[in-house]
Amino acid sequence: MEQKWVAAWGTSPSIADAQPAQYAKDITLRYALKMTIHGSRIRLRFDNLFSAEDASLTRVTVCTAGAESITPVTFSGMETGVIPAGASLTSDELPMDIVPGMDLIVNIYLGDFTRMATGVGCSGPLSGGLYANGDLTNQTAFSLLEGKEICIYYFLTEADVLTDENTHAMIAFGDSITSQSWPDHLVNRLLEAGRTDLAVIRRGISGSRVLREYSHLQHRHYGPKGMARFEREVNIPGADRVLILHGINDIIHPDGVHPARPMEALPTAEELIDGLRAYINAAHSYGMKVYLATLTPILGWRTDAPFRQELCAKVNAWIRTTDEVDGVVDFAAATCDPADPRALKPECDSGDHLHPSLAGARAMAYSIPEEYLR
């Protein structure tokens, strides 16, 4: 059977949240990547897109959860890999038996002062990592007595697996709702069903908008606008479909209070739809199927107002009726309160009336039609 490379895990390269301490030294980052596909070789991708300085990965190792041995990762045969400023780095191929359901553990040691400029926050039942002081890349595990939990993925943005021709990847593209837990619940759904032929690649950045981006220090970590990042994040090995949930921040961010959030930044429904159309056309040009998700309810969010509800309703009406996509996922219907569809149902509300709870995220993941996953 013919083989090909397929992205098995991924996050969005974004601008790390600004901190007074911008550099790290002599630390080990440890991430567990849940696999849903099988394969015989792996390679890792690292990004340093948002730094003006090179980033040196002193040592990188991989293992599987519960393993007794560590495997070194190399870069053009060398132990240390240097990610050029504003660029990416892919590791050498590494023989490894990848099995659905396993955790691929990636350890990254930063020995010298390293600008922590590229990173993205993610949360969910399968997300997050640890960091510890010193070089722990030769340990198959370290505990919370040695390290500390983190929710930011620094530098590491993709793991590709060499697998068979019938295996594919689905991109989950969006903002904070996607950087949170519904993609993790979709992974669990696939594993529960015994699927071994589809990976879920999360491309979500908290605060991300379709049409605009922030350049100031407070909100730069909301990352590049969707129009600038979409093609880079979806055109990856083995990806043949994308599920898009994006646009709510374009609607709720402009408040006329913060100087970076002027009301004139509020788009019209037509402008936001045109942005989504640009996604659709780009993905279709790569031969990908496109599934659009309805924007989830916002009633009670701190900037909620009737004109925002009207804008959201217009965009959702277009999403539900357009013939320009390969399918629609009605996340709004899966999470709304039947008594008032403008609001999240109580059990689906994380408490801020915008972000779904774990139960809400699970409802979203399990509302995706099965045929979209085949």
C-alpha cells in the first residue's frame, strides 16, 4: 500500500502573550500529543514566526507514555536545532510505531536564553503540558513535584506521521472556542468509535478575528487575522477537509472604549461573509472539503447588544443556507438554550456567556454529522 505523510497533531503558530520576562533559559518543555492515526515514522515541526531572534532547541527527545527509553530527535543529523527568526524548522524523520490512542511525548530543552515569542494557549481534556528547570529530556516522565503545568505550546506546532493512503486530517479552524476543548472531544469521539484513519488538527487562537488583527502589546497574542493565517494553517500534509468556526470576535470586540477596539472596526454582515468566502475559496483551491459552523450564542456576554445579535443572526442565516460549502455544522443549535436561542443553555455555558463549558464543547463535537468525518 502506498504511504504518505499526514499531520497527526497540530496547533496554530501565534504570538505568545506578552510577559515582563520574555526569555527562558535552562528549562524543559514537555508535551503529550494524543494520536488518532497509525504510522511508522514521525517528524516534528517547530515555528519561530513571531520573533526577530533565532531560537535554539538545545535537545529534543520523544517517547511514548509509559516507555522505558527515550529517542533523540535530530535536525539535519545534529542534536541541536535552530529555528531562524520568522521561520520554521522540521526535524529529521524518525522511525516510530504510532498507534491510535497513544500519547507521543515530546521533550524540548532550551539551554540558552531563548525569546519565547511564538506560542499559543490551548485547553481541554487532552491539552496542556509541563515545564521544569534543567535538562529532563532523558527522562521518560517527570511529575508535578519536578515541574509545573502550562497551557501554552511554545514552538511546537505540528507532528506528522508516515501512514497509509487512506488516512487523512481534518483542520479545526477558529478562535478561542476552538483553542479550547471541542477538538479534544472530537478526538475522543474518534477513539471511542475505533477510528484509525482521521486526525484532528486544532488551528485556534484566542481572540482571533477574520478581518483584523492587533498590533499593540496587550492584544498582540490574539495573533494574525484569519485572512493572513488561513492558507498557511490549512495547507498541510494529508489535510483534506476543514471545519471553520470563526467570526464572533469580529462582532464582539469593537467596543469604542479601548483605543484598539474602535467601533468603526465592526464589520457589516456582508464584509464578514466575504471573509468566510475567502476561506472557502482558498480551501477549495487546495481540493479540501469545507464545513462551516454557525456562530455560538453570546447573550449576556459583556459587550452583547442588540446590533451584535442582529449581525450574528445575519451571518448564521447565510451559513445555514449557503450552497458554497460542502456542509454546515450547527454548533449554535447544539449549544443554545431552547427557551432563548440567543443564549447558551446553562449546562453549556462556562459562566461568561460566550465560551462553551466542557459539556458544551462535548455537545459540539458530537453534533458533527458522521458523514463529515468519513
